[in-house]
Amino acid sequence: MKIKYTLLHKDRNTKARYGTITTNYGTFETPMFMPVGTQATVKTLDTDELKEIGSAFILSNTYHLWLRPGEDIVNRAGGLHKFMNYYGPILTDSGGFQVFSLANAKDISEEGVLFKSHINGEKLFLTPEKSIEIQNKLDSDIAMSFDECPPASAPYDYLKKSVERTVRWAKRGKSVHKNENQSLFGIVQGGTYCDLRKYSAIETVKLGFDGYSIGGVANDGESKEDMYIAIDYSIPYLPEDKPRYLMGVGEPTDLFEGVERGVDMFDCVLPTRLARHGHAFTKYGKINLKNAKYKEDFTSVDEHCDCKCCKNYTKAYIRHLLIANETLGQRLLSIHNLRFLIKIMEEIRNSIKEDKFVDLKREFYENYKGER
């Protein structure tokens, strides 16, 4: 079935909203953070561990699964859920971000994008129709429209043409979407220009998607201010009865800023990427467990966390694993970092229901001091 979003409560003091998304795999609360499983796996975690940390939706990548193992193999396996043994909702992105990081401007045409595989250099051509066809075969719960992802630093004239083309691509992709059990989201682009964001949002909403994403905020080192501007320029033109998804954002403070502006869904590779480099989120900021000061620190990573990493292991042990290049250290920190963000979202949802979001945000910011 298609997903169904239900708005249950709006915070009295901000644009933050509490709701639910009903899917083929149950009903889940929003706002939510979605772990990223690019290649049909959230790095180093199995699907039981994802459930343990409270994961609902996870995200997989169309481009990577197209190249390996191929959408036909996933389809023959019974779809992405069965292939990876994850019986919860899955969102697949369109592959646009990866494609545009590999393509030159001259290789982007009205028809699609010509680029070279990052694996073997093979020439590939991806169109809006092909992206949707791949996602239909992957059988995710939510598919994303194929969009162009120019950096916010691109000139206005280029961004204007890009936004107009993205709307045309969205229409083309929607026309070939054939999976009746799969919802389809449109994507709003436009850099930091109010008129382009407004145009993109209004024209995309006219096409009638099941949800809407705000893109172009995590492409090319955009500043925090640019991100917040892009959200502010997009949200007013998105319908209240459909979910809103901010793509590629996972810093704890950015989750608060996005929710405050009316965003419902977030995803990012950041928590697992940080874990692989020895970094952990804590209530008081990020820490680098490879630092020598943790060599004899026999306390948990974060005493306020309820994950199995924090309940069973010490900083000293995890530092030992990291220095010894043992994968378990990366696994434990991945579990912790994902649980940290998912727990933040649980607290945010409760605060919205009680009209106390502003209080929670203030308390979090007073404690969270960035890198320590």
C-alpha cells in the first residue's frame, strides 16, 4: 500500500509537528531519523541490531544497488526487504546525488545524465525513467524522483534552469511509476534563492506526490545558514498532510533546527562514518575515542545512553579496539551513534506532544558543545 501521513499535533511555539506514517510494515512516529544502508546494509550492523536501537525507516541507494548486485537480482530475490532481511520500511534515493558527483556539467542533458561508473569506469546513462524503473524493481516503500543536485554555489541562471529541468524530470518519472505498493516523493531544489525554492515547491506539489523532500542542502559544503534558509524558503509551500523529508542531514543540532522549521524525516551517513573514525556523540558533544586520555577511562561512552555499547563497554575498551583496528569497536560506536540520534528524535516527539520543544532544544544546546 501507499504510505499515509497523519498530522497529530503541532507545537504551540514553533512549526515543529508530531505525526505518524503508516506503511506496509506498521505505523511509525515522526519526526524520525533514518539510518543509511547504502548497499542494502547499514555498515557493520545486522537487521536485528537496527530493530534494537529503534530504527523504523532505513535508506538504501539506487545508484549503488543498480551497479551491484543489480536491480534484477534484488527483484528475483523477492525485493529489497527479503534480500537484506529487513522487514521494516525502506526508502530508496534516486541515485541523483551520486550521479552528479561523478558527472561533468556538459554531460547533463534534458534526456538524462552520462557519467562513468566509480567501480570500473564504464559509461552509464541514467534518466528519470530508468531511476524509477530500478526503484520499482527494488520494491522499496518510498522511491525518490530523479533530480539534479547542483551545489548551492552554482550561479542563479544555472540553478534556475536546473530547477525547471528537475520539475520536468519529476513529471517524467511519475508517469512511469508502476509499483502500486510503493510511494513516490518529489524533491524541492533551488539553492538559497527564495523565488526558485517557491517555484520548485509549487510546481512539484502540483504533480501530486506522496511526500516531499528538501534537497540541495548537503551537496557541496553549504553553510548551516544556507541550509536553514533553504528549509525556510521551501516549507511554506509544502502541504501539511504529506511528510517532509530533509535529505542528507544528521548533525544533532541540525535535527533540532529542521524539526523546528517543520521537517518530519531525516537521514545521514554521519553517525556510522564518525563511528568508523572513532568518534562518538554524547550529551555533551562529540568525542574522539582514539585520544590517549581515554586509555584508562573505564566509564561508558555516554552515561545517559541506553544502547548496548554504553550499557556493557567502557571507553578504554572501545579505544583499545579502535587502536588495534578491531571491527567490533566500529560496530559498537555505530550502534551508539545511531541510537543517540534515534533517542533524540524520541525525546523531540515527546516534547512536541507536550508543547515543550523549545525547552528541550534549549536544554540540549546548553549541554551539547560540539567536538570535545
